[in-house]
Amino acid sequence: MGNALSRRNKDRDRQSLDYIYDTNSAAMQKSPYSPPSVLSGTGSGASSNGSVPPPDPLLKYFSPTMLPSITIGTRLSIQQYYLVRWLFKKNFAGISPKFLAGRCKVLEAGSSTGIWLAEMERDFPNGQYYALDLPMTMWPDTQFMNNSRTLNIVESSTLSQLPFPDNYFDYVHEQAQLFITPESIWPPVIAELTRVVKPGGYIDLVELDPHPSTFPTPLISNFLDRHLEKMRADGFFLHGASQVEAILEATGQFADVQVVRHTAPIGWDGQHGMLWRQHMKEGFTIMRPLMGPSTTPDGRMPSESEFDRFLDRFFDDCAIHQCFCNVYRISARKR
């Protein structure tokens, strides 16, 4: 099973990246730093002979032409899922496929688009899957929701007590919750996720630092210094992804804690880097009310066009100086 799953993962990686490339090709071609391999379709996301693989059947449900009402938040969640999936090459960590092939109870806390659950059910159909989010309005793949024999949808929040008994799940997965969680709340959130994992079960947390790890130019440093100071004042994690391991270990309930860190290039290093740039720019764009005043010397709110021009300069600098952001995967087994 392991070899077959590995082959499926590799094929899915190529298809996933080509899908995002297609949806963002016009935006990427505007960038003066797009390497020829990206624009010719022969970058790391294409097959060895340069042809584009056939689309994954699941991905057609995420096409803007089939979902004209898709929100930018949903699109960003879809892109982030596949970009992170491309980095780690698989959907799980710290746990064997043999374990997952059994009748596992699996929770995705903050399930958002539901893509992770759809792929897990496809690879491990014997499991029982639970999607927890509030509200459940971001899911674009309604066919998966309607046809799944194992999916349970629970409308709740990771910021409150989870509506499950103690020691209920074999595997709990969570991704990208630091954006919406103040620093003071993270230990209680981890405590709740820990409570619902069975002894001998696993927890798997994927988090990223949503800004460059270095500030090599005045434009980058001035903007991020002001923005991160505001985030700090509002009580949010600044480099929270790197601190999750310590929070897990502080519970005293986990063994075999593993941390894998990948770096995501912002606008350089081929197709993958260009996709991260486009993804981050879209995310920054919808955060103009929060980030905009940090881009002007006098702290005023820039217009949409001013903010867009600033972001182009910002990400151009990131590409020239080969900036990257860190993506962490922290997995552990409950004692």
C-alpha cells in the first residue's frame, strides 16, 4: 500500500501545482521576476516531458468557472492547502499509513475547505471523519459532503470547548489557526485538542509564519516592523508557528514530538515560489484595513491602488533578495 500511496501522492502534487498555476497564470505573468520555466509550463509542477498532467477529478469542483461565487477567502484556503501539501508531500505526519488504514476516528479542527478530509477519505476509506468549523460555509466540494459515507460535520469552534468526550479520536489534524487565535488562547486550544485524542493517538499541527523570515531592505523592514508591532499590541503570535512544539511539550502528555520545517520561497525558485508570492499578495490585499496604515509614513490608510503598488514593490524586493517564510509541521503521539 505504501508504494501505491506514494505514487498517488506524487501524481497529486503535480496536478495540484498545475491547477493553482492555471488559476494564477495571468497574475504571475505580470511579474518581471518570473523565470522562463514558470511561464513555459516546464517548472517543477509539470511532468518530465513538459506536458500538463490531466486534472485531478477533485479539483474540478474548485474551478472558478464552476464556482463563480467562490469567495477570495475560500480561494486562499484552497491555494494554501495545495502549496503546503506540495512542501510536505503528504497529508499526515508522525503516523503510519497502516495505522490510518484501520477504522480510525479522524478530526480536522478548523476544516475550512474540506480538501484535507476529502483526500484522507479517498486514501483511507475505512476511517470515520469529523469536520469541525464555524460556520461551515467555506466548503466548495459539496459532492464530497453529500456522497461521503464517513463524514460528520460539527459546527463549532476551536476557540471553545470541543463538543466531544475525552479520548475520542485516533488522529487530530489542524492547520493555519494561528492567524485567528490570540497568543493567550493558544495553550487552552492545544489543551482541548489534547483532551480529545486517545492515549496512543496522534496530533498533527501545520502552521506557517505569514511573513518573510528576514527583512533585507528598508521597505520590507519598515513595513513589517510597524505591522508586527501592531499585531503584538493586539495579542497575536508573531512567530507563533515555531512555538507550538514548546506548547505541546508543556502539556506533559505527548511523546515522540517531531518538528519538520520547510521554507517557502517568496517569488523566486521557480513555479512554487511564484505561487507563494501570488498567494501571499492576495492574502495581504484583503487585509488592507489592518495592514494598510503600516505602509505609509504618516499611518494613513492607503487607497486600493496605492496599496497594490506597495505590495508589488514589497514582493519584488522579496524575490530579488530571496526571502522565504517558514512552514512547520508538529506531530506527536499521546502517552
